[in-house]
Amino acid sequence: MKKYFITGLVILTPLLFTAGVVIFFMNILTRPFIGIVEGYLFAHGIQNFSFLFLSGQQVVHIGSQIIILLMIFFVLVVLGALAHRFFIRTLIRLGDYILHRIPFINTIYKTSQEILKTVFDSQFKSFKQVVMVPFPNPESFSIGFITRTAPATCSDAINHTLVSVFVPTTPNPTSGYLLMCKKENIIYVDFEVEDAIKFIISCGVIHPTSVDTLKKFTERSKSEDFGDKTS
């Protein structure tokens, strides 16, 4: 009985987690418009129709979300197509120029731009290597990812080269801690980035498959500038 329960739990948990994440983002994207679309569907009597185990109101709500997502997708495609035309690109540059000069707003706008460019730039590998660092105390170690060298100002402040390491939390790796570590305190491990993320999300249950990369990355770390772009 216990074996069957654990097997069922392993099968069901990823499905529930995936469904929860999808529903969460659907609610965020559709919330500003849900009232308008639901009102339109109610006006046309859609609430009088049920589908399988869904009531009329549930059909209206889910249908409204699907319609809004399709509309958002269509608007994004149209904007993307228009952005390739000279006039629209000029307007975008003008808007960008204005937003960069509005106090407070420019800080948020520039920061979001830099983050998106870093994440979506196919030529920039944000997580360059999986490492272990002594955190949160010298007697324990945490899995982290080298991002690039720390800012020169920080390294100069202690007269020592520092490396920026992102240590994600578990089971949610989208939050974490940014550490600036001395190179000699960083331990390189032969994990692929994808496998290390699985290890973190699973709270250590899923062990990464070792690959023969430790020697390669250790040799590279002696001379590599982690801020360089890779081809």
C-alpha cells in the first residue's frame, strides 16, 4: 500500500505543480480584463450552457480567460510585426528615450530592460558553471551558479578578485541570494546546470548525473573572465 501511495504521489505531484503554476500566471494575465469579457459573455447568455462537470459560470470564467490569452497573443504578434517597420521603431526609440529620463521611472525601466536582455540574449550564458560555496556558514555548502565577475568596485574594496555566484532557494529556484565569493572559496562541481536546477527543485531528491566537465571548468576558471559572452 505504501509503495503504491508513493508511486501515485510521484506521478500526481508534478502534474498538480504544473497546473498550479499555469493557473497562477493565467489569473495574473487575465485579471485586468476578466470583468469586461465575462460581462460580454453573460450578456449573450453563455452562462446558460454547462460543459461536462463545469457549471455555466465556470464555463464563462474559463472561456473568458482563454479569449483574453488569445487576444494578448494576437496583440503581441501584431506589435512584434509592427516593430519591424521603421516608423514604429522610431516611436519605440522615442518612448525609450523619454522613459530613460523620468526620475524613479527610469531606474525601474532600465533595470527591467537589462534583466530581459540578459535572460533572452541567446549569446549570453547567464549561468556559466555549477559550484558549491560555503553558505550560510563556513561549515555547510550550498549549490550555486557562477554568473560573472563581481563589479570592479567591490573587488577593489577588498583588494581581491570576486566572482558573483547566485545561490537559489529550494524548491523555488527563482529566488535566492547573490554572493560575491573569492575564487579560492569556490568549489567547482561536475554538474550540468539543468541537472543542478532539478536537484534544487526536488529538495535534493533527484541527484544530478555526473559529467566529465570538472577538469575543463577548473582550468577555465583560472583565466576566464566570467563576464565575457560566449558564441
